[in-house]
Amino acid sequence: MEEGTSKSPGYTPVTDPAYCQKWDPREDCDVRQILDRVADKWSLLVIALLDVRSLRFTELKREIDGISQRMLTVTLRQLERDGLVRRTVYPVVPPRVDYELTPLGATLHDTIEALVNWTEEHRQEIAAARDEYDRRAAAEAELVDA
């Protein structure tokens, strides 16, 4: 059996990338590719900011701490390609370009908001779990070094 091939009885290999099911791990699966795109940190921030109002490129760049001009350009192009963001160019000097969520992008914002709400509700539990993990890891490291 080829390396990486699942041996589980419920696994049925499918060669058509258009046929993807929920949690499909194949790299060429459309569902996985879309999730990879919309779940990356820059896309989440762009979608959240554009839910409030349309913004120009420089406004987005200023609002998103740590994003490079190139990464913002790539992110906006990918979101536009996926139909989540609309880019409007105005024929003025200097050129003006606005970005806004499409109706499809607005529906995604609702989902992102639910994820953010979950994170806010559970951040103390997660912080406590991280602290406990770090204590255990430090104790184990001390045993190995001893």
C-alpha cells in the first residue's frame, strides 16, 4: 500500500477532487482549500474589518498589525477570487481602490464571529491549560536533564 494511504475499513479512495466530504484530508480537495484560505489569520482579520465598512488598501494595512504589503495584496486577491471580497477601482487621480465584503463574505463573517465569541468565552480555560502544560513540560525537561 502506498505511503500515506489509509488502511481503515471506512476509507474509500476517491480520485475526483470535486468530490470532497466534510473533513476530507486530501490536499486537492476544494473544501480543504477553501478552509485553508478562509481560516488563515490574515483572511480572518480582513473579513472582520470589512464587515464594518468598505476600506481602502492603506486603511486595511494600517489596521492589521504585522501584515506586509505583499501579504495583504495576496490575501485580498485570494478573497476576491473566492467571491468573498469585492474590489472597486475608481477612475480618479490618484487611483482609488475600495474593498468590501460580498454578500457571500458577509455570511462567512457570521461564522467567524461565532468562533471569536467561543474563543472569548474559553480563553481563561485555554490559558490555564497552557500554564499546566508548560509546568508539566518543564518538569519533564528537568527529569531528562537530571
